[in-house]
Amino acid sequence: MSATVALHDGRAGNARQALALARALDPDAGECTLQPRAPWRWLAPHLLPGAAGGFGGPFAALASRPPALAIGCGRQAALATRLLRERGSQAVQLLDPRIDTRHWDLVIAPEHDGLRGDNVITMLGSLHPVDDPWLAQARREFAHIAPLPAPHTVLLVGGPSRHAALADEDFAALLQQLAHHVRDEHGSLSVIASRRTPPRWRELLAALPSGLPGIRWRDDRDGANPYAGLLGHAQRIVCTPDSVNMLSEAAATLAPVFVWSAGIANGRLRLFLDALRNSGRVRDLDDALAPFEAEPLRETARVASEVRRRLAAAGMQARNPTG
């Protein structure tokens, strides 16, 4: 059994954050994918009788021999980490659990969520594995991307959401704008869709001029996902404004990052975008796309260091309660 275990519900965003923090703290960290059943699936993270048996066999086995440190992300994992803490694990929960944070040793939440407390660590954006070694490995694994003409512009595409009402015709205009710019500077343009990208947008990106150098990736029809390689080789990144995770990972690279239609966002997403733009790490998309220098945003390393410090201090206090 690993000393550190990341717990999540299988959703890609939750899994990526939990694993990123767990492996920043312990490279040998294990992983547990929860299999929630009713009624615990509906009511997590509230505690009900029999909850330990409500997440499937892998969690039941884990609960019988709790790890030293449990790190969860998402509402289902919040109940799982809460249960493991009752069995002796130190518990760290990612994202606002929507109940009192005293049920965990530490809670880590985005600044734009507004959650504060003595055991709360805030972060700008989300956690992920993108750092210099990760990018170097991506460049090695996707070495075929390197010969694309410079400057290589990479467009990361999400999709419309309730916090970013993006229109099809505006996305088509964005593709035209970038294609004209890249053609004029004799560079290359790669465009990659995500799970949130609607079918119409996938059709539009596939219809970019075939003579324009670059990669067009809609989904598995276009082969293996080149996302990591594109982040590693990008000399300029343009992002749609709808995904905190996508923007956080783009901002962790060495490339200048431009956000398309940032002003259309609302709610907590708008708060995040404003903070990211005010930090100077990203800029609004314009016609010039002029390069700029900015420090990569690497919240995972900072948060892991703070988690390590606080858990160590808590452990010392537990061993010596009188100080």
C-alpha cells in the first residue's frame, strides 16, 4: 500500500489535480478511482451510515488499511478523504467541499472560489503536472512537432459554457484571424480540441487551409492526442476563455499566452481570468500577438511545499501537544 494515495471519481479534471499534488509530494503515490453508489453518491460529502462501503471494492480495501496521506479532488472524494481521516490518515481535499473544512486537515481551493479558513490553502487556477521536466519529456515524446515552422502558434480549444457564451461564428472568425496572421509571418498553427468542444467547432478547425503548416486534432479520429507535445513545443499559445484547467496548464509553460474573448466570461471564471490577466502571465488576444516574457505559473510546486510544511507542523504538534 502506498503511503500517499490520490482519490477521485474518474473525471479527468479531478483525477489530474489529485494525482498532480499527490505525486508532487510523493513520486510513488498510488491512485484510487471511486465507484460511488446511491445514496452516498448523491449526498457526499455528508456522512451517512455505511458510507465506507459506498465507493466500491478498491476504496473498501483502502479503508481497511488507510494510507498515511489521502488526497482527494471533487465532491465524491471529499467524503472518501473524510472517512479515511477518521481511520487515521492525514486528509487533504482539493476544491471547496461545501461543508465545514474542519473535517479535513487541509483544504485547497481556487482563489476565485472565495473559500478562506485556518486550514485552507488558496491557489490561482488549478493543479496539474506541467513543469520543466514534464515539458522536456513531452518534447522528447513528440519530437516530430519540433520541425514545424516558427513561430509555432498553438490554439487550445474548449467550448461554450454557462460562464462563457461563445458563438460559432465568433470561433470561425478567430480561426480566420489566426490563419491570416500565421500565414503572413510564415509560421505554423496547431489547433487542438478538448472534451468540451462542440461538433461544429471540430468541423471548423478541421477545415483550416491544408497548406497552412500545423497539427489539427479533433479527437481520436486524428490519432494520438498531441496535447502534451503541443504545450512543450508551443512558441505562442492562444486559449479559449472557458476552462480554468486549460488556462492554468497553458500558463505553466514557457510560452506567452493570449486569451480570446476573456471579457465574455462571467461569475467565478471571470474572477479567475481577471486575476490571471492582472498577474501579467496572460494577455488578451489582439492582432499583433507580440511576444512577451512572463514567469510560468507553477502553483502545484508552491502548494505542495505549503502542504508539506503544514502537515509536518501538525504532526509535530500531535506528538508534542504541550509544545
